[in-house]
Amino acid sequence: MKKKLIPVLHYLGSFLLIGLVLAVLVDQVIMPLYVKHGQKVNLPDVRGMKYEEASELLTSMEFTPVKGDMKYNAEFEPGQVIDQQPDPRATVKTGRRVYLTVAIAEKFIEMPTLVGKTVRGAKLDLSRVGLQVDTILQEYSDTFPEDVISWQSVKPKGLIRRGSEVTLRVSRGRNPNVFEVPDLVDMSLEEAKNRLSEEGLELGRLEYVQKPDLVPYTVLEQSREPGQTLTEPRPVDLKVSVLNLNDIFNEQMRQQ
């Protein structure tokens, strides 16, 4: 009877020993790990860190970093964390997702063409691409009509930072105190008179040249160079063609 009882006691002892080991394992290892997961801790401030560094730190603290928005910010280098959600030092449970906003390189935009447009149209174009007008200068122009952009400080299609300011020059129209001599050669005499009148100039002396092969009263020469600018109106003498000089002479005699 005594011999049969000994193996039973051995089994019972082994069972108690295994149970004791399991109890210690659960109490010292498994339960602490279970309790630690989901505990509340203060979230670190990872702003200013490179995204990789911030991600590694958050992961080591059992958070889940998630790359969120990508934005340009002049105060941060590309790749640095600009912002985080939840906020730094917030008390949150481990395992929670932490969204990181990361800085990217600044984007340059293409300068629109503003020359030839009105001031209002130019301002609208600038606003659409995130630019602004800094200064508007005014000058007289023989090329551009009044209130039209004649010059822009940044050339069209040049690259410029978003938010930059641009200087524009706007035409005041033609200078009223400047008279430009038009090109009158090959015009009829009547056309030449009208052009001179449009420019505020007067017809000077007429000289007739017999040219039977030309339409009568075609302008052959003018006394002032085309494009010449004058500070006061001066007459412009013309040479015009006629079929027969005698006809002109007889007409002048009749008028006398």
C-alpha cells in the first residue's frame, strides 16, 4: 500500500510545482504587460524633429505615428514635423494614433503675363496665383493706351514665391506735350492732312512734282523724319505728285 502511494505523491507534487510556476509567470510577466498596454501617459513634443526621428520615438513609447498633411512652412525645414495631434503633453493612452503634419519644400509659381491688361485684370490674375500688387507707377506711353499695364517687375513665366509682391507700371496714355511726326509717304494728300491733325501738327508748304505715272497728290517726301518727337506743334512740309505742273500753275493764277 505504501509503495502505491509514492507515485501519486510525485504526480501531485509535480502538478503543484507547475501550477506555482504558471502563477508566478502570470503575476510577474503577463499581467504587467497587459496592464501597461493602454495606460495613460503624456505625449512627447515631437515638433521640430525629423519625421523619422519623431516616428521612432513615438513607436518606442507604443504610440502609432501617422503621417498627415504635408505643408510648406518658412519656419521649418522640409521633413520636419510642424504639428501633431493630439497636442504635445496631452495625456493619452498608449497605442493611440498620433497624426503628424510634415513640412515640405516651398513651391514656386509661374509669373503671369500682365503687360497689355487693365489694372483690374492684372490684380485678378495675381490674386488667383497668390501674388499681390506692391506699387503701381504711372508714366506716359506712346505704345499702350491709358490705364493699361506697360511693365511688370517680374518677367512673365519667371518663377516667384507665392505671396510675393509685384510692382506694375501703368500707362497714362500719350504725353500731351509731345508731338510725334507720322510717316506720310505714299499717302494721299487728304490722308496726310488727317494724320497730321490727329497728331496735333499742321501742314506746312506744299511742293508739287510732276509724276504722270503716279496717282495725283500722292505724298513723295516730308520735311520731318517719321517718328521724330516735337515739344511743340510744328508744320510739316510735303512734296506731292501731280500729272502736269501747268495745271497747278494755272490754278494758282486763277486764285490770285
